[in-house]
Amino acid sequence: MRSTWGLVVGGAAALAWGEWLNRRWSRTLVGNRDGVLVGNVDGASEAVVVPGYRNPHAVINVINRWRVRAGLRSIAADRAHDTRVIFSGGATGSGPAEAQLMADYAKSAFGFDGHVLIEDQSRTTWENVTNVIPLLEGVDRIKIASQPAHALKVRVYVRRQRPDLAERLVPAGDYRLGEWILLKPLLALYGLWTLRGLKAAERKISL
């Protein structure tokens, strides 16, 4: 009985830890520009960047499908048609570029007909950032839609490449309480490994 109770408590603790860490990552290196914006609040422009994930085949994989959903739900409700959604990712195999697969999925699965930009040359996260930067010039709010650990990595790279643009980063819709809850401990462990090179200043929670 005690061993069963211990497993239950340990499992619940692992789920809570995964939930907490993913939420923490989603709130790191972002600001809140909904209340205070540089320039004209009413005319503030917005961009949502959706980086691709290892899609060597012609059918979009489950990770990229989820990232598309996260990207589309990151769009502010009053800016559905003027937010620029940037899908980023080149071809990693015999199939089309990841960016094109995600753009096609956004249209076919969700009927999204908003402003889409495609960056189809990147093969790494660093290149994702390098290649989308020209598409972010002049944007007031920038959202990165990916798994929270990966989105944080993208924000870190934006900070390293263009600190001025990093000041415009705001939260995306990449974290939801209870979503993928059984996988979040594993995602947290993987995230800790991928983010092991972050500096102390890059781990700062902004909200």
C-alpha cells in the first residue's frame, strides 16, 4: 500500500514539476506590451514566429502540427488579419520545406487566411532567428510559438543577435495548463538538456 501511495505521490510531483517548469520557460525573456507600448498603441503591429521541427517527409509531423496551432492561437483576437505569421524552416529531407508544410496546414486544417510569410532556408534554430530577423523589422510585438523550452531558446538567440528586437518579445500561446500534461516531465527533462548553455541573465523571468 505504501509503495503504491509513493508511486502516486511521485507521479503527481513529476507532473506538477513538468507543468511548473514549462510555465516558467514560457514567461522567461518576455515583456508585457499589452499595457504599455512604444509608439501608437492602437497601431501596434504584431508578428508570430513559428519555427519548424525535423520534418523530412511530405506529411507534416505531430510536433509541427502542434506548433501551427500554438502559433494561430497566439494571434491577438483583434488582429487576426493584420498579424504577420512567419513560418520558418527549410527542407530537411526529400519533402517540402517545413515552413511550407506548416503554412499549408494552417490553411487546410484551420482555414487561416491571414498574413503569412515563409522563410524556407533555415536548418537550425540559430538560422531560424537569423533568417526571420529581416521580417521582424518595424514590428512592435514579437511572439515565438513553439514548445516552451524551444521558444525560450529562440528568444535567447534573438537577444544574442538583435538585443533591440528582444525588447519587443511578448508571451505567445505556447503554454496551456494541462496540455500534454503526461509528456511535460519528459519535455522538461529534454528542455533542461537543450538549455544547459544559458547564462544567468537569460534565465530571468520577465512577468
